[in-house]
Amino acid sequence: MAGLICPECGAENPDEAKRCQECGALLIEQSQRADEQPAGLPEDPLDFLAQADDDLPGLLHALKHEDDQSPLTDPPGGEESVPPEGDEHVDSSEEPDAEETLPEWLIRVRQRAQEEEDSVGEVTQKLVVAQDHLKEDISTSRHENFSSWIEGIRDEDGAKESQPAEETAKKAETGAEEAPSEDEGWLTKIRKMEGKFIEETDSEIKDTDGDSLLQWLVALEEGTEQPEVLDEATELADGAPVDVPADDDEKHIQQPESVLEGDELEVTQQMIVPTPTLQAEQPEPPLVDVTRSEQLQADQLAATIADEKAARAVVKSRKAKSTWAIRLIVAVVLIGSVVFSLFFREPAVLPVAPMPSQHEDMISWIEELPADARLLLVFDYQAAYAAEMALVAEPVLEEVIHPGRQLSVLYTSPMGGLLSQALLSEISADRDVPIDDLGYHPFSAFTAYQAGISAPAAWVIPSLPKSGRTFLADDYEGIILLSDTFEGARVWIDQLSALMPGTPLNLILSAQAGPMLMPYYDSGQVSGMISGVGEARNFSAAEGRSGAILIRWRAYQTGILLMVTLIVTGVLFSSGQVNDEGEVNA
Amino acid sequence: MNDLIWGVVGLLLTIMILSYLIGDNVFFRFAAYIFIGLTAGFVAVMLINKILIPYLVTPIVTGGWQQWLWMLIPLGLILLLVMGQWSKFASAGSIPLAYLAGLTAAVAVGGAVFGTLIPQARAVIEAFDPAGWYAVPGRSWLRVMDAVVMLVGVIGTLSYFHFGKRRSTDDAVETSNPPRLMRALGKVGQVFIGITLGAVFASVFSSALIALIDRVLFVGEIILKLIGGG
């Protein structure tokens, strides 16, 4: 063959070239090496690739050596690596290098394989393809042969257990007998590194699609295929005709590209190679013993699958009715009733009703407050509840806010500042009551906790900033919490009742927060409470006050009546619908 | 005049929100977006004015070196939280969050135990104190009944939220149903829970109705002002 092939880029160069015309790599060493090739090796510089293709035992040896050097796997039994007998035909000049480092030709082949697909020999390409097939087969064969995999593990364990110790010791004594077992070890490692578990015996190799080339290499290394191939190769070397099987599905003829030189053998014509489509016998699914929990899981899975496949009664999809007209009618009726009650009827006259104990306790606490009492107001409600909270709080704060008393205000909602100003400005407009704004505190739990530990008995760090140290340094005669939710109020009750049990805590609540907080009043953690417009009405009547609540009371009554009617109608209507659908489904 | 202008703006926004009665529409969305944007901006300004300036900036500007040292703690936490916004330093942001979560858990658990669990349990026990039954003459049987109902309600509610299962004796597989006694008490607890949630549900309606009444009153007053009758 004319020209030199650059080992770096693969470009073809003239014979007399010292450097590659493409990449400038040095070619002298290669040409000198080609000149120094021993007799019998091809003269063509490309023949080292062909040698790589046909030097299959050397390739296997290199793979084995690579495996032995892999840190992921340990050498079998920690034994020393003994060259197998099957490698005796390899050139002895290459053997020491193969034992310690990868052959140069293999490195170059791999480099070329990474750079150009066409630059490597067919065997190397097929080796790569076979490895890819092995990886692809992992996902399928792993699940399909799951049963055989379990059986394989058990067989392997059983074989290990039943293997006589004498036999193992006997194998360890002689290197000739040790080599094959070592080969089995490193070949198994190769397979395991490929992620595929292959059940095999000494005389049988079970093949699957895609990995037959590698297994043929294994068989060649183990000697099971060697006699047939070598015999045919010998016949080819002698010029004898080769018996080509008629069944091309099982074997095909591959043109030789190199000379395989061993101690006694030289192949020059053809080599018959088993095709990757060689099919092995599929293992019969064995009986698998499973634990009870595994059986239960399998039964549950089977029941789920059966339930999914079970026939079900088809429910006719009902056309979604447009309800906007109904909603509009209801809204018009509700708003119309409210408007009529607000603007076309006289304000209600509130009769004095018997007061619950929580109201009486709150009134008693207000009446016992000193004239110069210091009070803390906590605003813990959102703007959406401002109307209700104003109605409920107004009669209480009217009694609390008097000249001479001092109020401190803090809020835990962003709108709390505006809401407190809107509420207190109306009440304290004509009263000289100083109001100290303690500001916005985002987290109710932290604020309540800080309020509790800021009592005079708490420890103090003098160097702390004043804003953090004296959050609630004063001793208040009482705390009034205005809250619209159960959770927000409960946080304050939790902290203050535990940290400041001597400070009276009174609650002004929305209607939705009241029912859940009654136990705290019953347990004595809360001094008094009032929740919702209904209780505020009783409170106003008991105090003889007439305010905004009187204007809204009739509308409130009308709205409640309408809502109850709507709820009852809706329940009856929906229950009739359910019955109809139930009959349809049945 | 100023109040009237803002009153009209409020009237329009109220009508836009009420237009949701006939379904989702562009006017409702417009009003909702305005509220969301205004709320976000207001909260941001509130946090700066009420939190950052008084609790962080002012101590640094006006405080001594000791306060400076104290302020290094929140400054460090803020710096870590900001660094956590970059993926490269994402783990740094978890430090202040872990500090916040741990502190919140400690405060909440302490409050729940000493503010709710122990006092409420003590209240249930004290309800059976005979001295309390006869402290106020008359209708002592009513207080006894009250204590009994309270005890049954507590046990029933706790049983309803009992999710344990009986372990069979032959193997480790759990049976599907809780013990029969727990199931019976859970049924009783369901009654109490249903009554409580029904009361809360009615109260939510009451709160919503008050909000509606307030808005209708506001709209009516504005309209009366506009037509000169108010």
C-alpha cells in the first residue's frame, strides 16, 4: 500500500514524508517502525489496524488487562495474573507490554474510533456495536428474564455452595488449570460492567441479540469455538475450499483483512465468524419462591390492574347548565332586600337580651379599669373584615377609651395601621387620648412571644437596640385583641396566657372566629370576649347605645333569613339531583 | 369634593367586583388586578418604613459600636438570604430560612403546649370538681351534664383523629381497620366536629353578609350624594 497514514489525524501521506501534510505530526517514527517490522508482519502501514482486527486473542488480552487494572473490580481471589494458555500463540514480543500497559495499536485504534467511524477495522466497529447492543438489551432482557435472573442467582449460589473445597484448592495449585477460571472471572466482570447478567455454564453460552460478537470472543478465548475456526482457517491457509453453510442466517463469510500470526498458524484467506444473530435457547421461566409480603404486593397489583380493566357503568355526561341567570336572580333578590331594609325601613329597636357570661366579664373588666389605665390594642384582622370588626369593636372601645387612659397600638396585618386609624379616629376624635403606635409586626407568633418575654420579669440585654429591647416594656392593665381568624387569636392566647398570665386578655372577634375560641374563655385564659354582630347587638343594647349597628340590624336579619332559605333550597335541590343520578347509575 | 371623587372611584370598583355575580369578566379582573397591585406595593412600602428603617437602618446610623455588633446578625442573615437567590450560592440561603423555621417551630410548639394543651386539659379535669358544681346554688345537674358532654366531646374528637391500626399477632401485616372502640368513639367525635364546623360555616356567612351590607350602604350613600339627596 502506498503512503503513510498519520497516526494523529489519519491522513494519507507519501512514503517519503516525514511529517503529516494535514496536521504536521511526526511520521518518521512510524515509518521507521514499519521498516523494523519483523518478518511475517504486513508491510503496509495500515496493516497494524488489520492486525488489530485479526489479533483477537491480543484484543481479549488487552480487555482482560484493562479489567484487571480497573479499580472497580478486584482480581479474582487476589491471585496473581497468569497468562492463559490460549494466549500462547500471541507474539511473545508484545506480551510483556500487554501485561503492563495497553498496546499502542489499541490506543491508536481507540483514538481513531473516537475521531472517525470508518478509520477502524470492522472487528473494532462490531465490538463497539456489540457493546451498544449490550447496553440496549439491558432494559429489555433485564425485565424479560427477571425470573431466570433470580434463578440464575440461586443456581450460582447453589453451585458455589456445592462446589467441593478440594476442587477449588486443586485448581489453585496448578497454573494451567488456574488460567481458565481466571479468564472466567474477568470475562464475567466484563459482562457485569456492561450491566448484563449472563447465565452460563462451562459448556454453554446463552446468546442474545447484539452481544454474540463479544460472546464469540469469549468462546474463542475459552477454546470452545477455537477448534472450528482454527480448522477452517487452517484449511483456508492451505488453499482448501471452505464449507460455507447454506444457512446464512446463522453464519456469514467475512473477508479477512490481515494476517494472524501465531506460533503455528497463519490465516490468509477467509474466516468464518458466527453472526450476531446467533440465537441461544431461551430459558424456561422457573418457579420463583416469593415471600408473603411480595405475594401481597403482587396480589394488590393484580387487583389494581383487574379493577382498572373492570367494566364500569357509563354515566352520561350531562351538559353543564348555565347558572349565571340563577346567580343573578339570587343576587338581585338579596341586594334588593338589603337595600330595602337599609333605606326604606326604620332602624331597629334593640330589646335588652340576657347577656352571656363572656359579655358580663368583659363589661366587669371595663368597669374596673382605673382612670389612667394603660391598654394595648392589637389589630389582627384584614381589610375585608373591617366592616364587621368595626361594628363589633365600636361599642366596646366606646366604653374603654376615656380621657386619662393611654393606648398603645400594634398591628400584625399590613393594613392594620390604616384600619386602626380609621376605627380609633372616629371614637377618639373628641377625646384627649394619647395613642402610641408600636408599628407593624409581621409574624403574630413572634410578636406575641416578644410581648410576653418583654414583661418586666424578663431578662434584658442592655446593648440591644431600643426598638428590640423595649417592645412592650410597660406593664399594661389589659390587652384587647381584635382578630378575624381563630388561628391568629389562638397564637396570642397561647403566648400571653403562658408568659403573662396575670394580664387580662379580652377578645373582639369576627363571627367566624368566635365558636372555636370559646374553650379559651371557659378555661379562664381569656377574660372576656365578644364575637360577631349578633353579640355586639346584645352588648350595645345592654349598654344602652345606638349606633351603626342599629342601622344595619334589619338588613342583617333579612340577609340571614334569605341565606338560610337559599341553603335549605340548595340542599333539597342537590339531594334530589343526587337521587336522580343514583338511580341512573344504579 | 375630594371625598366625592374617591367615593366615585370606590363605587366603580365595588360595582366591578359585584359584577362577578354574573360570571368572570374583564371588569372584575381589572378591579382585582388593581387591588393586587396596590396591596403588593403597599406591603413593600410598609415593610421598608415599619421594619427595615426602624429596626435595621436607624440603629446602625444612630447607634454605638455595640449596636453595630448586634446589627451584624441580621445583616449577615440578609446577606445569606440574598446570596441564596443565585444558584451557585443556593445553599447559603437555606441558613436564614432554617433559622427562621426552627425559631417558628420552637415558639409555636412552646405556645401550643403551655397555652393550649395543658390549660385545656386542666379545664376538662376541673369541670368535674364537685366544688364547682355546687359553688353556685341551683341547677348543679346542668354543670355536671356540661362536664360530661365536654369530656365525651374531647375523647370523641381525639378518637376521630386517631389513625393507628391494630397489629395482628401472626405477622407484621397491619389490619385495615382501627380498633372497634376507637371507631365507636370516632363516630361520637364526628358529631361534635360537625356541630363545630357548622357553627363556623354559619359564622362565615354572617361575616360575608355584613361585608355585603356595608358595601351596599356605601354605594347607596354615594349615589344619594351624587343625586344631591344625601
